[in-house]
Amino acid sequence: MGLPSKTSRTIEDLVQAGKWEAVFARMSGADEAGAIIGGDTLRDHATAAYMTGREDTYFDLMDRAFASYVEAGATHNAARTAFWIGLTLMFRGEVGRGGGWLARAGHLVESNDSDSAEVGYLLLPRVEMNFGAGDNNSALDLAEEALAIGERNHDEDLAAMARHLVGRAQLALGDVEEGLSALDETMVATVEGRLSPIVTGLIYCSVIEACQRYQIVRRASEWTEALSYWCKKQPELVAFTGRCLIHRSEILLFAGRWPEAGVEADAAIRRLAEGPAAYQAAPAYYQQGDLYRLQGEFDAADTSYRTASALGFDPQPGLSLMRLRQGNSHSAAAAIRRALAANDAPNRRMHLLEAAFEIALECGNPEDARSHFHEMEALAQAHPSDAANATLAAMQGNLAAEDGAPERAVKCYTQAADIWRDLACPYQIARVRLRSAWSFAAMGDVEGAAAEASAARDGFAALGAEPDRRDAEAFLRKHAPGARTVLTKRQLQVLNLISRGLTNREIAERLGLSERTVDRHVSDILTRINVPTRAAAAVFAVSSGLVGKPSG
């Protein structure tokens, strides 16, 4: 038994229009009038509660649906209801209650058809457990088993959830082509509206997170736009919109639309912090912190990062990169080392290694930077993507510049810029162009260096990346056409130590370079500033303001 046919048709029309508040209100009225009878109708009412963000009401209604199915002897429906209660509790972090409901679902199906769709659903949490344990092969096996059960039972929700887990497992195992194929096939069913509302939202979010986790920027952007469109078609939707806003903010940041990214991050914080699990707002606070950091608003960024941390989200690498920018290199290096030590997951390490590499170079530890590069290279080979290739090319360029090989550096920077340009990521393009400017200068192309730095400066200014814009301006002041000195960043460090009276061997030890590399830098410095001796170079450095006067 269920709702009267007229009421049912009205509610169905409201569901199609995405008017979930109206659906919930209609069904609540029917429930108060005693018209909602039977597990199926109670589950429909629960769906409306979930989609409008009323999770506590959702659990109450699902509990009633479960009891109704048990009373009617509908074992499989009872098991499926118990599964959804358990899974949703697990998503909320209530592991004990969630596990209890999943166990209850298991008991209901263990004595029935071993190939029922409910058996397949109960495999899904086991897949997630294997992901958490780092056992991606077992996760793939279980996901494929669940997919086969879903297809045999013609259960599109189960098949879609299992197929997307197959894709995630394949990505984790480095099979990017097959993994993306599975995710794309899943998303076709999702976009076409063949899945139930809750499953649709869950898959959208999970697929986007998987693409972002492995730096598959183009796919993440494509599916984020699809998720946004799905949410906009349902003006009264509350569920999923918080996570949707975080994803949109991340994609908008990549695309250089920073003001819009900030608006989305703020909205995600409001939506999630007011929900039943406030900790889910932590990634939004981290995203907000990154935006503040990139714009040079360090006090605001510090507050956001601290809030993310208080909610259980590690604010790295953003916080370390901010400390580096603030001149606290010791704190930056210590924090990024700690974060690397605490994280074994390849995708998380890739995210941290890029920052660790930058920090190591800035702290004068090129061997540490080289080690980070080699690990990043190995991980990118196992989990390839365009963004990872661009990052690697830029890192190679930095190492080449460090080794005094500007020609090789320029080649690497050009490769990185081309990829970032193809991915439409203006901040990354500007950063690479400023790096290129240093190498142009080292090769004696003063005009080309100024052009690259000017383009970078304009790119940073358009984005609102104030700290980076100041870096570009500083470069232009030192390396404008007609200026006497055209030195790389490393050569300026060497010149500073020459002015302090250090020998080449002492400079090599201080900067972590070979003595031969320092000899080459010194020779090049003397040529570029047109002085005959180290003593003359020291005088020139102080008189021109390139370094401060030696103390004492």
C-alpha cells in the first residue's frame, strides 16, 4: 500500500522538477494523515528528506521502512534498506552504528539467494575498506564481483556504483586508460538520469574526487560542470551541494577564476558547517586558505588553515608554502617533512612532493629536491596525467637551472607551459614563465627575459596573485634591458657569499653544490658583470645593491 494515485502523480511531477522541499512537504503531510504505509513509500519519503539535508529525519524514516519490510517478510528489501542506513552512517563517521546496520543487512541475506543484488551492495563497503588498507588489487576483485552481480540482476544503481569503484581501483593501480574508461561509462548512466537521486549525487562526487586525486584535470573539470548543472536543475537540493561547491572552487582556482572560487568555497563552508557533520567543511576551509595564501592575505589564510586543522584536515602543503613565503623556511621544511612521513598514499604524496621540492630548493638543499623529483617521477609514471607531466617538466627545469644549464631549463619550461596552456591553468603558466625569465637572463637574452617576466607579471596581476606579482616586478627591476647585471637566482646567492669572503669550497658546502659547479658559477658571474676578480665582484655586488654590506 502507498499514497493515493493523484498524490503520487503530483509528487512524481515535483521530483522531476527537482522541487525536493515541495516533495518533502507533501509527503510529510501525507505521513501525518496516515497515508504513508509500507516500506516503499517510506523509503521515497526518506529520499526527499536526504535530498533536502534532513539526515536525522532520513534515518527515522529508513528505520520505519526497515521495520515495515521485516514485518512483511520482504527480506531483500529490508536488507537493502539496512545497507543504505549503514552506508550513510559510515559517511557521517559513525562507524560503530554504521557497521552494525551493515552486519544486520548481511545476516538477512546470508541465508537467501547468494547472487541477489543485495549481496552485491554489501560488497561495496568491503571495497572501500580495501582502499583504506591500500589493498587495491583486492578492492578491484570485489568491485568486479559486485559489478557482475549488478549486471546479472539488471540493477543499474548497483552496477554504476560497482563500475565506478572498478575505475577507481584501476586508477590506483596505475591503469589510467582502463580506469578512466570505467569512470566515463559510469558517468554516462549518471548524466542520462538512469540512476536514483542519491546514487547519482554520490557517484558524481566520488568520480570527481578520483580525477582530482590523480591530477586528471580535464576530466575533473568536465564532470564538475556536469555536477553543477545537475544541482542547478534542482533548486531545492541541499544534499551534495556542499561537496559540489568545493569541487567547483578547486576547478575555478585551476582555471584562474579566483573571485568565483572564493565565493564557492565560502558557500561550501556555510552549507557544510551547518550540516549534521561539521567536519565535512574542513576541505572547504583548506581551499579558502589556499586562495587567501595565493593572494597574499596571510593572516586570513592562517585562520582558514587552522580551522581546517581543528576539524581534522591536514593543512599541508598550503601552510608550509605560506610559511616559506613569509620567510620561515625552517618551519616550512619541518612541516612538509612531517606531512610526507605521515602519508603513504601515492596521490597524496604527489601533492606534497611538488611543495617539498620547491621548499628544498628555496632552502638551499638541492639534493633533497632531486630526491623529491625522482620520487615524483616514479609516481607519475605509475599514475600518469597531463598535470603530473607538466609539474615534472617544471621541476626538471628548476634542477637544470640549479645545475647551471639554462638551455636545458628553457626547454623543460617550454614543455611545462605548453601543457598548462592546453589545460587552461593561467597561474601555473605564469609561474613557469617567470622561471623561464631567469634562464633567458642566464643565457644573455635580456630582452627575452624581460618579455617573459612581463607576461608573468601581467598574468599574476590579472589573477590577484600579489606575492608572485611582486616577484616578477623585482626580477624586472634587476634584469630590465640595459641593466648591468643579468644573473640567475643561484648566481646571486653565490655572489652574496663571495661578498662575505667565503671560498668556493665553503660556498659549495653552504649551498649543497659540488665545488666544480660553484667554480662554473663564479666564472660565469665574473664574465657577466665584467669584472676580473672575486674581490672586484664583491665590491660590485655591494655598490650595485645586489647584496647587503658585510657586517663587522
